[in-house]
Amino acid sequence: MRRKDREVTDFNTIVNIIDECEIIRIGMSDEDFPYIVPVNFAYTVEGSEICFYIHGAMAGKKYDMLTKKPYCSFEMDIPLEMDCIFEKKDVTMRYKSVMGKCKVEFLDGVEKQSAIDNIIMARHEETKNFEYNKDAVKRTAVAKLKVIEISAKVNPILGGADI
């Protein structure tokens, strides 16, 4: 990382940034070009292990690519504000971001149902007790993305609250 002054190494701070994010962008290998998809996510933390959970159709480019090559990169961020620093005649974006690499595993059966009910649906207050169409589960792919490498970076608002 070039800007070591912006690097975040504290695990709990990284998890707090993840918790503030609503979208994770996953990048997959597609011949000559990367393929990047923004998706909703939920996550778990057990000790120092972070796993993201995403869902979608059991068909399509994302599903095909992840089943063929079960690895992806990820990125998530929180834009804070654009800052014009008049005395330096400089402009910078204030932000929080997390990125890394994951091993992907598609869940099935009881494990898939449990991930939907206890992780994905439980992430937001609005969906915790929502009675969703359980018949859709058989057509839904649920992927567990086990983080194997992670880094975080913050360009905080000057004079603002802590990270």
C-alpha cells in the first residue's frame, strides 16, 4: 500500500467499516477482462475469520464464473465527502474502504437455508422477521466468500470523528 498513513490494520476497525457498507463489489476472472458485480451481502466474524454471504440466481455469468473458478476479489467503500483544501490548492475525497480476496463455496441443503435465515435475512432489521417465499430457495444460489486476504484504507474527515 503506497499511502501507509491511510492504512487500517486494526481488525475491529476493519470489521466496523464492513458493517457500515451495504454493497460489496466482487471481481472475477473472465478471459481477458475482469468482471465486476455489485451485490448485497451479509457477513460473519469468527475469531479472525471473516466470511461474506451473497445470493443470486443459479444461472448467469456470475454464477458460471464462480462455479468454474471459485475465487474472487472484493471491494467495498463509504464515500464521506469531497474536500477542497484551499490553502494547499488541493482536492481529496474522504472515504473508508476495504478490499481483499476470497475463496468461494456454494452452500446447499440445511447449510444454505441456515445462511439465508440466520445471516442474510438477519443482517437488517427490516428483514429479520420477514416471511419470504421459501419456494424461491431451491432456485437461489448462496455463496460463502471466505476472506483469505484483506486490507483497509481510510482518508478521514479532518477534525471529524474517529474511524
